[in-house]
Amino acid sequence: MEAQNQTEVSEFLLLGLTDNRELQTIFFGLFLSIYMITLFGNLLIILAVSLDSKLHNPMYFFLSILSITDICLITTIIPKMLVNLQTHTQSITYSGCITQICFVLVFGGMENSLLAVMAYDRYVAICYPLRYTIIMNPSLCVLLSLLSLLISIADALLHSLMVLRLSFCTDLEIPHFFCELAQILNLACSDTLINFILVYFVATVWCGIPLAGIIFSYIRIVSSILRIPSADGKYKAFSTCGSHLSVVSLFYGTVFGVYISSALTQSSRKAAIASVMYSVVPQIMNPFIYSLRNKDMKEALKKVISRISSF
């Protein structure tokens, strides 16, 4: 096939999850509901943390940042998908696709690093309780959040700029419901070896270091909890990190599950369906995990909901 320069590419085609019109209507209602629930749930978390003075501590500060990240990530993906489902079109502009890749990498990377930061916060709280407020001071919390954001932006810009140097073939169909980096690289006619090396290297480092930090933190946390003499003390200590551990398991479990299933299946459409697990499911589940497993959050959410209902 004759390659064309990327400046001549005006749009890509997102094939979505199905070609069936009836199923598209069902998917539209399903993903619209998921999007609204995700927005509402994460906004409630942010409001609850902002309005309740008892939640003005590092753990809930990072939870608020995580909720903002979840809102941004799902907003990057779902609205365009809903527009295409409603209008029965598949197009996305070249610039829109590159922008979507960039923002997915920014907010996905941000969530990845935030989970590691939250694990460190729990490690300090349980292993060094008397020094917790000194170590996890507001300046450090803001610095860790900004550092996570800046590294995620640098990673996203690196991959996005590397995509801009590629030329594409006449087949511009993406077997996905959003512009995923690997799918775009597969469409390129020019040499993508450097791109894939960069993807695997950065993914190994960018996922490996935070995951290693999380594992190390929880090894120390479990070791400290086991040294607590009373069963009640052990339960209270573990309950403070139970929600975070659930979110970590959901996030990394879905990511690894998707890439393992993608490697085992030859169907790109099935791989796209599997991608829903990491791009949508954690974002909608995180508010429920924190609200159902955390007593302070439950009380704060009840206050927020009663305030909203009183208007």
C-alpha cells in the first residue's frame, strides 16, 4: 500500500465495540449511565472531602486528586464514543486522535503514580504514626501531586510527539472505541520500532517503579500491623488501607488482565471490549469502594447528600 504523509491524514475511523445498530443503541444507554454515575460519584467524593473538616488530611487530599483524575480520564474517552454511537459515525479527526492519546496517557499515568503516593501515605500513617503529620505535611502532599502530574505530562508528550513523526497507510480504521497508542502505531506505514521500544521501556519503568513502591509499602505495613498486640488495633490499622488496597487491586488487575487477554486473542474487537475493564471500570468503582469501606467517608457523603436534597 502506498504510504501517505501524516499531514495529509484528516481523520481516523473508530470501529467501536460493535457494528450492530441495536447493540449500539444499548451501548449508548449503558455508557451514558456509566459516565453520569462516574461523574456524580467522584464529584460527591470531592465535595465531601472539601466540606468536611474531619477529612482535611493527606489521605483524603490524595483521594480528591484521584477522583479528579478519574473524571478527566473517563471524560477523555466516553463523550466522543457517545457522539459516535448517537450519530452512527466512526470518524475522529487526526488532531483529535492525537489529543485523545495524549490525555489518556496523562490521566492514566497520573492514576498510576497517585496509587503509589497513596500507598506511601498509608505506610507513613501506620509505620510512623507519631511523625505522620510532620512527614506528610501540606507542602509534601502538593509536591507529590505536582510531580506525578508533571511526569505523566512528560510521558504523554514524549509518546504523542513520537506519533507525529509517523506516516500512515490508506487503511485508517482503528478497531477500538478510542484512540489507543498501540492501535495507532499498528496503522503506521513508517518504521515504528523506536516507538514500540519506547512504549515498552517507559511502561516497564513507569508501571514497575510505582508498583514496586506499593508492594514495598504494604510489606512494611503488614509487618507493622502484625506487631500490634490487640486484635482491635490490627483491625483499625488495616481498615485504614483496605479501600486503597482494593482500588490498587482493581486498577492493576484490570490493566494486566486486558493485556494478557489481548496477547491471547487474535480478535481486535474482543481486545477493544476487554479495554473497557481498565478505561472505564476502575473510574466508576473507585467512589463506591471508598464510600462503602470507609466510615468517615460514609458520614461525610450523607451530609453532602442531605445538603443537596435540602435545596
